[in-house]
Amino acid sequence: MSIIGKLGRHNPKTITLGWVIQLVLFLGALTMVYPFLLMISSSLKSAVDSSSLALIPKYLYDDEELYKKYLESRYNEESARLMDNYPGSWISFREVSLPRRPDKLLYRHWQGFIGENSSRYGVYHFYVAEHYGRGVYPFAQRMYRQILRQENDNDVTKFNLRYNTGAINWEEIVVEEKEIFQRNFVSSLDGYLGRFREFKLASPQWMRFYVNPDGAFVNLALIPAYGGDLQALNRDLGTRYSSWSEIVLPASCPPETSPLREHWLYYAREILNVHHLGIQPEAEATFRENLRAKYGSISLLNTTWQTDFESFEMIHIPFRLPDSGALVEDLSWFVQNIAAPEQIRIRSIARDFREYLKRMYPDIKLFNRAHKTSYASFEMIPFPAQELDYYPFLMRKAAIRKEFIWRNYAMALDQMLSDARSLRNTGIYVLLSIFFAVTVNPLAAYALSRFKPRFSYQVIMLFMLTMAFPAMVMGIPNFLMLKRLNLLNTFWALVLPA
């Protein structure tokens, strides 16, 4: 039966009221659509742009916004690594901007440098980009996990037996490499961490980001010592640095008259990973005497080091140290406690790259002319962090944008498909709920409205009263009822109460 009669429908006030009601309903619908669209938009975002309320994520059409997300994912959401490679520039990924004058020729030189020295610079010099994140499965993590699945026939039990682990599902298999420049970092050769090491060494260059040794020194030693005050450092050192990125980590200990000496020694002896340290050739004799005093005989040293030296005089420190063991511990202890400051040497990939450029350009003027720069010396050439980040981004921009659109959904699907039981249970629950909702409910409604039983009003009121109580109030009564009916841990317990 219509609320408004036929005559009232032509009344202007009634017509106006009808349009107002329609407008209110339309606006109400919009208030429901906007949160839904905002939810869809948020599913395409990450930490760097999660605070934006834009319905269309900016990175879909803005390259600078895409670059921020790219660096956030590339640096594994670790702002400390960003600060190492861009000392004094950015402290968060929201501050990132596109490079103003990237040097493509310098990037090509770096590729040539790494190509010639691929065996020299290993797992202690670079991270795998996108190999872990907070609440997401980044690209490299998914790739590594997929490799493990294929190698173990998608059987997590087989994986556990092979690597002596206790993972319940594939989502638990995560590797987080952090602080590779610091003393306590060790790259393992064993277990699934050793398998990750193989994956890391096999990764292509665009999937790696090398750490700037100069920036790590600035962030770990100088900025804490001077409270981030560059002018205070300039006054103390008698320098004129205009930014932290101009500071270069010396290879050897500064002279006693230099205020930098204390910070350099602290960094070398207490912080820096031993794989980036060495000693001067003339200090090896002192190192051998220290070993002779500790072990007494060369046979005991060989047993401990797992070597076959015929005498202490044959011992030389290799450029590539083993990951761990007595040799590493003895060298670390010698550097920290015995070696004279002038005997310690820091190995730096940034400095080696400058030496490589020196061999290509005999004069800094030739370098400046080729690269359109104005450096006074090769030592002033900064670590090419922006080139190493920007040109892989430029080459893979479309794939990167697609990755950020798909990544969150890939994680959700991976979680569902990796646990087949949860997906099966959800499917059964949904089908049963829909089946009973479209059968029992319409039949009961038809019976109450068509046949008018004696207590239909009371029955309807009973149904409506139950809707007035919050679901948590019904929790205990429902549980007791289902327990008495022996329906616990069944699908009926999920379907019938509703």
C-alpha cells in the first residue's frame, strides 16, 4: 500500500519532499562509496604515502612520488641505510626527491668497476634490495621464498628437514640482513641463511644497493659526536664542509694533531666490521708474534684455524676473510687491542672506485670536462649513490609501478593459497551461509506475512529483540547452546546461530 495517495503525488510540496529524500539518500550513498574507494586506494599504498587521503595514489602519475616508494622498498624501509648513502640529505623516505643532475657516464664507470672486481666486493658490501619489509612481502622476498618452495616441492616439512628449522608455514621464512658494516654482522654459510647468501650473490646489479662507507662513518661516528652540528665539526677540524656528504673516510689513521683521529680510531676499533679492516704489511710481523705467543705451536694454530701453514712466517692476512672463525676473531682482537693506530687500515669501496676513476682519467680536469663537474681532486668525488638508485629506477619504472599496485594483493593471495585449509574452510562457510540465508529466511518471512499465524506479531518481535543486543552479549549463551547440542568445532556452529 502506498504511503502517498494519487492526488498527493501531484502536490508541489510532496514532489519537493520526494526530491529532498532522494537527494539525502544519494548523499548517504556517497558517504558509503567514499570510504570504500579510500580503502581500495589504501590497499595500493605503503608507509611513505599511507597518510595521504588521495583516492588516486600519486605515484600512479607522479614519478617523484614513485621514486620515494621505490627507495623505501629498495632500502628495505630502513631509513638508516638511506642516511648512510645520502649523509646529511634525507632522514626519512618522505623527504626523497628525484636527482637533479644524475651522471649516466659515472653510472657506467661504476658498472665497469664492479664488473672488474666482482669477486673482490661480496656480501659485506651490499644489501639485496626489497628483501624484507614491515607488513608486506617485497619483490626479492617473494622471489627467494618461491625458489625455496620449488627446491622443496612446496613442502615446508621437507624444508625444515633440509635446513634443520621449525617453520610452520612459508610466511615464517624471512631473512633480515641489517648493519653489514658493523662489527657483529656475520654472513652465514650454513642453513637457509647460507641459501640466502647464494641468492644474494646471484642477484643482478639492479637488485643490489651498495653501502657508502663515507656516509656510514659520518652517521655512526661523526654525527653522534657533534650532535649533528656540521659547523661545530668545521670549527673543530678547521674545515669548510658545506654538507656531511663531502666528508671522506680516511684509509689510515689521521695524525695525532688531527681532532679526527679519535673518531677514526673509535670507528675502526669498536664499530666497523672486521671484513672492512686490514693492517699495514709491516704490521704482519707483530701479528705473527702475537699468534705465536697465543698458540705456542703452528700445529695448534692450524688445528684452530683449519689451515696447513708450515710456520708462523708463512701466515699472511688474505684480502677476503672467512665469514667467521678463529682467524677473524684473532685479527679483530689484534686490531682492537694490539695494533698501533698507524698500522690499522680501512678498506673502502668508495675509495677504490676513486682510484679506478684516476686510472681512467689521469687528470681531474679531464674528469670534470667529461662529467661537467668542478671537483678540485678525485678525493672530492662523492659515492655515486644517486646514480646507483636512479638509473635502475629509470630502466624499470613501469615494472616498479606495477609492483606497487600488485604487491599487497600478491601478499594476500600468497597467504590464502599457501594455507589451503583456511581457503577451503572460508569457502564452505560462505556457501553454507548464503544457502541458508536464501532458503530459511525467505521461507520464514513468506510464512509469517502470507498465512498470518496467531502469534506472528510476537514471533517477529522476538526476532527483532535479538537484533537489539550486541554480538558479544550473545557470545556466552551461544557457546553454551552449541556445547549442549554437540556442535562445537563444526561449520554448523558458524552458520546456524546466524
